[in-house]
Amino acid sequence: MGRLAPRPLLLALLWLGLCQGRVVRVPTGTLVRVVGTELVIPCNVSDYDGPSEQNFDWSFSSLGSDFEELASTWEAGFPTQLYQERLQRGEILLRRTANDAVELHIKNVQPSDQGHYKCSTPSTDATVQGNYEDTVQVKVLADALHVGPNARPPPSLSLREGEPFELRCTAASASPLHTHLALLWELHRGPARRNVLALTHEGRFHPGLGYEQRYHSGGVRLDTVGSDAYRLSVSRALSADQGSYRCVVSEWIAEQGNWQEIQEKAVEVATVVIQPTVLRAAVPKNVSVAEGKELDLTCNITTDRVDDVRPEVTWSFSRTPDSTLPGSRVLARLDRDSLVHSSPHVALSHVDARSYHLLVRSVSKENSGYYFCHVSLWAPGHNRSWHKVAEAVSSPAAVGVTWLEPDYQVYLNASKVPGFADDPTELACRVVDTKSGEANVRFTVSWYYRMNRRSDDVVTSELLAVMDRDWTLKYGERSKQRAQDGDFIFSKEHIDTFNFRIQRTTEEDRGNYYCVVSAWTKQRNNSWVKSKDVFSKPVNIFWALEDSVLVVKARQPKPFFAAGNTFEMTCKVSSKNIKSPRYSVLITAEKPVGDLSSPNETKYIISLDQDSVVKLENWTDASRVDGVVLEKVQEDEFRYRMYQTQVSDAGLYRCVVTAWSPVRGSLWREAATSLSNPIEIDFQTSGPVFNASVHSDTPSVIRGDLMKLFCIVTVEGAALDPDDMAFDVSWFAVHSFGLDKDPVLLSSLDRKGIVTTSRREWKSDISLERVSVLEFLLQVHGSEDQDFGNYYCSVTPWVKSPTGSWQKEAEIHSKPVFITVKMDVLNAFKYPLLIGIGLSTVIGLLSCLIGYCSSHWCCKKEVQETRRERRRLMSMEMD
């Protein structure tokens, strides 16, 4: 029975929001199929715009009632046991073609499949609007169609192009119903398939693609022979007709005005082989002719065709022996109607049907090349049409035109030779000993470069520039960029002189240069053809490369001085093998040997470039910005002065000099760099020695407490007045158990009492103050866990000299002190415990209150007392 009951909740969700008024449709009328064929029944739902796929159920009845479940698109247990097995074997399947359409496929239809098929869609609509099922009737007929070739096995026909052939196949149907046959001839060539000619079930002929003209002209026909034979006739075979021919027959029936194809059968009829036509064309291999004479070439044709065929001959010319490459051109052509198409200087004639002559008058250099003879054979067809049956191309005939070459010599000389890098180079290429009668000759030049190598090395030449026949200049890869920048200049000074100039010669430009002068001869058509190339002897551009020498000597005019005086140092420069040098100077300072405060540190102080521009490098003393001066005394002598020298200025001072050579006008190239001997500043004093240490009374603090650290400075040696001492103090911290991380600057206090504090990412605050002349206190307020680590201080002493100036001493560092930050367990859990106890008390009281209210008002039962009637006792005697 059909299942139209509502589906579970899943089906309801799938159908939620669908439109009303749907109609299920299957093909109208009766479907007719033959036993063994495939049955396809489409089913679709109209007016469906749901977002998901529509579900379908198929049922079958052989009598039109009592339908059995056949297949479903979404419920696997829907079909009955009989159809479950056919579904599993793949004989019955459902194929969805759209969200609202599905096809039922039954392969290998049997007589038991005749009956009624119902397509239905389940619905959960509140109101039924439309048709939710539709039924179609299927008739199954016995196979009564017989198709066969005219002969078995299928024959193989071997034909020549232009010969006729016929193919036959038989087709008949013994169906009890009134059916019609349709027939199609197919041609198979490998995987390709072509329709030749078809006869439809309505009696109409349809030629295949490419056969229309042959069908309308009668070259391809389809006839009936007797009651069951069909003949394909081809009047003239073509090469395209080769292949295997199949006869495809289909049976049709008309149901309620509609045609249905109920089955189709095909049979291989024959294989047709078209034998190619033999055609050869032969020309002479090598021909030499003098300039101005006539060129006569003969093309001989050989073929095995003796029927009515006409040749078409074409002569072509190419610069290469391959006629298929671009650039070949047609000289003359003789078509199949014996009409000649050629130019005034070229003639084409034929002595007999197998020999054709090409005549080129007054040949020139441009006629040298390869000549080809193309031959095509054409056979007549229907209605005066022609088709090509064979084609051949001859081997190339190599033709050389000899002429008198122009006679001249080429000489190359260097008018300017560089002595250094960046000097100019100029070469002149001259053409000499030319004949005055060579008025039709034009000269062009090509420039080449070859690197200097040993005699046993193979060196290839590089093209710099080439001049074309119209004097158009083209650059090579080596010179293209430099020519665009104006560094390479190619020019033509006179009719017989070509110049090449390098504005600034580099070391890479050293090598051999030579020129090639080409002679171009004017042709009959005013074109120019290269006739000769003459090479010049190479010219070697070379200069000895010697190492650049730069020597710098530093001296100190005043060797003895004291702190606070002026330090002066002069640097004398001498150079060799450097062209037009200019110097840039850099003054550096290094700590003397044995000073461990900043080992291996070189400090850049001041510099002066090659354009005499002074720049302060790493001079960071703000109070002594004008305390250093660097000036040029002479072109090769420089003087450095440092005023108000400090004790911290002690060290080794040098001049770093760089020599620059001019390139390309305002540009400079670094030629050499040299370092002067050191000049030492050494203060022999017996002043005090300073030390720094860090102390803390609380190396372990609780989070939130105050952390105190003291930086204590001690003085050894000579006693100093407190007013003659000042200190720059900086505090650093390394927030790790070791010293593997970079120190972080916390706060600093300079000698003038100005405090600078760095920004922090957590809540604790820092303060720094001077407790006494030699003690400095760092306090961390509200310490956090991140404040743990190693703390140390850095102290820079300042001492007042007898002259009243302040002298900066070497910076000193204290040893680190490790500080730990602990957590106060009691304070950490005090507030959470109080909050928990308070919340528990409130919740308990609230629960008691809710229980009391519920029992008093919500759960009270009203008790109704039975009212007793009071009756008077009646006296027994009153009865």
C-alpha cells in the first residue's frame, strides 16, 4: 500500500516553510519499452522553492491498484523485499537531477515490469493544496527488431580516391504494434565518430556534418532495396571516407500524438580503406647563376593516377631549407585551369603534363636561397566541383647567385687611451682603399669586446653595438644600460669613419676591442643586401693595476698636559696610485690597555667628509658640545682639538682616513682606507679611588611591603671635601634568578639632583633619593611578584679640579643583591573566606524564609466541617 502518513519530526523540519499548491508530474500517456532495454521515468514537483532537496517515493502496480513500495530517495527500508534485491544489484536506481526532480531507472526491462508507476511526495502541510502524486502506465513489448549486415563477417573494401562504393544493411520489425524504423549510417575512425546520412522515423533524410554538400549534389545517397534492405551509395570516395561503417537502427511508436523511441540496435557493416595517390615532385639540388643572368628551374612530376586529374603547381622561395618555417613567399602558381599567376620578373610554363619550368629574369643577391615546387592533384566531383586527392612538395633547390664583392680595408686605432680608471677611452674605425665606382655600396659597423685571457683560454666576443642597413643602432646586452646612461657613445663622424667612446673607463672595460665593417649592395627593388664583412685588428685597452697606497701619520704638538687643558692632534695623509684623491677623516677613541671599565670599545667622536662637512658622531656630552673641533689645515693635513679635557677622556686617539676618487662628475668612489698610529691621553694623577656597594635590610619581602636598597659609595686614597664630589647614580634590575637577561633601568639621579624614573608595566612605584653625600636610597612601594631579581647600582663620580672645573671619573658598578617577593597567605585567603561565610549565611536564611512562606500560604488545606442539624427529641409518647 502507498505510504502517505506524516513522517517523523525530521521530515517536518525539512519541509518547514515550503510553498503551498505543489503539483507532482510524470510523463503523460503510456510509455512503451522493449524487453532488455532501459526504462527512465522522470518525476518533478512544480511550484517548489524550498531550500533543501524534495523527497520522492515510487510505487508499482501491475493492475493499477494495490501499489507496492518500489524505491524512496530518503528512506532505505521503504521498498519491498522483491525490489530490495533489484536495488542492491543496481537494476533499479533513483537519480536526482535537481532539488525538485528525480528519475527512476530500470535496467534490462522485463515483462513483469509492465504496469502502473506512481511518484509521490510526502507532505506535512496543514492544508492540502495541489496534487502530491502522479501515475504513469508502462507497456513492455517483446524484442521484434532484427538488424544485420549484408554479409558476415563485415568485409574490408580497398578503394582509390574517386572510386564509388556501396554498403547495405537489413532491418525489419515483427512487432504487433504499428511501429516505425529510423536508420543512421555512422563512420568510425578510432575514437572519433561521424554521422554520414540518416533516415528518420518520419521518412526524412538528414546528412551529417560535413556531408551536406555531397548529399545535395548526389555524391552520397541512401536508398531502400526491397522491403528490409537499406543502401548507402558514395559516388566518389575521398580520403576522409576511410574508416569503419555502422548501421544504427531505432524503433519508434506513436502514443497519443507523441513519438517514443522504444529500442535501438547497431551493426558493423564494412571497413573502407582509401589507398593514397602516389605523387612526387623533383627539382635540381644545387644551382649557381651569375648576377644579372636568368635562373631556369624545372619541376618534374611523377604519379600513378591515369584518370582525369588536373595538377596545380606552385613555386615558392625561402631563405632556409625548411619550407614550413615562416618567411617563405610564393613566386608563381599554375592553377588547375592552367592559368598562371606570377610577377613581371618571374615566368611559369609547362612543356608537357609532367614538367614545369620556373624562369627568374635578371637575378640578384636577394635571389640566393632555396626554391620549392608544390604540386596538388585535383579530381572532378559532382556539379563541376573539385576535390584535392594528393599533394607533394619537392626537396629544396639551393640557388647561389655569384657577384663581385666590394674591395676595402678596415683599420682601428685608439685616439684616447686611459691611464687610470674613470679616464675616457676613444676608438676610431676607418674604412680605406674603397673604389670610387662603388656608388651603390653602403657601409655599417659592428663593435665587439673580448676579455683579456691567457693564450690557452677560449674567449668569446661580446657584441657592444650593431648598425643596421638603414644605420639604425642596436645595443648588445653588455652595453645597453651604459649606453642609455650616456657612458657609451657610438657615432659616425664621416662616411668612412665610425667612433666609439667610453666616458669613464672601469677596470671591467679592460680588454680587446675590434670593429666589423659590413658592405651593403643596393638591389633592383631598391632594397639593400649585405655583401661583405671585413674585420679590423683588435686594439687592447689596458693599464697596470697597482694597489692603492694610503698612509696616515698622527702626531701630538704638545706631549705634556694636565686635565682641563686642550688636547691637539694633527694627521698627515700621503697617497699613491689614487687618481685626484679627496679625503674624509674620522676621529676615534679607545680605552688604554689595562682599563677594564669598557674593554675593546671604540668610540666615534667627530668626522669630516670629502666635501668638508663636519659631523658629531657619538659625542654625547651635552655640556661639551663645542668641546671638539676637526678642521682641514691643508689638502692632506687635518687637525683635531678637544677643549676642557676630562679624566674620563683618557685613551688612545686615532685618525681613520678614507681616500675618494671622482666618478661621473659629482659622484665619488671609495679608493682606500687607512688608520693612523695612536696618540694616547694619559693623566698621571694620585686622586681618590671610588667603590660602590648595595645593601638591603630586607632581602626577602612580602608582596605589598616596602622594599629598601642602599647604594653606598666609599672613597679611598686622598681625602676630598664633600663639596668637591658629586655623583651620577643609576639603579638597574635583572628580573631573573641569574644574570642571563638584559638589565632594566629603574631610576637615575644626576649630580645636580634631577631624578628620572622609567615607566613600569605593573603597579609598584619607585622613588630614589640621596640620604647623604655617599648614600643613595632606592625604595619600591607596594612591591609585586615581578619585582624580584638582582639589583645593582652604577655610579659615575665627578671631582672638582684645582682649576675649578669638574672632571668626570670612570663609571663603577656594584655587585648585585638578590631580592625575593613572597606572598602573605593569611591576607590572601582572608577576604575570600569572609565573603564565602557571608554568602553561605545569606543563602541559608533565604532558604528558611522561602520554606516558611511556602508552608504557610501555598500548602495550607481548607478543612470543611460537617454541619450538624440540631433536632429536638421527640417524645416517645407522642407517637
